[in-house]
Amino acid sequence: MVELDQNQKQVWQCCDGLDHPLSAQRLSSGNTLIGDAKAGKVIEVDPKGAVVWKYETADIGNMRMRNSRRTPQGTTPDCS
């Protein structure tokens, strides 16, 4: 996964082992939440691309997860 700025310059690259990253959400902290639908993984990375939090379960893998988003309360639901 790579983030590019408005000039197509790479800001960060992260997360070896992602299979099918399907969603990304910029959080108010500046971190980014990424959901991988194939692997059944949700990760949060900091502005430099370092993983700061990860959740994974086969229950949301194999393309059963479509989107990952934080709630207004700051939680991350598991809809398995």
C-alpha cells in the first residue's frame, strides 16, 4: 500500500502481506485505517507508514469484509 501526495510523490509505503486492501480511511489523528478484504485484516498505520494497531480474523477474510471505518465514538466494529 502506498500513499501519494498531490504531485504523485510517495508519502509512505507499508504493510507487507496485504492481499486485497479494499478500504482506507484517514483518521483525525493523522493515522490511516486500512482494511484487507482477502486477508481479513484491519490495520492502522501512522503518517510514516508504521503499523500501530492490527486486528485480524478469518471470520472477515475471503472477501467477506467490504469496508472498514471508525465509528464517531472512535471504535472499530467487527461485523463478522
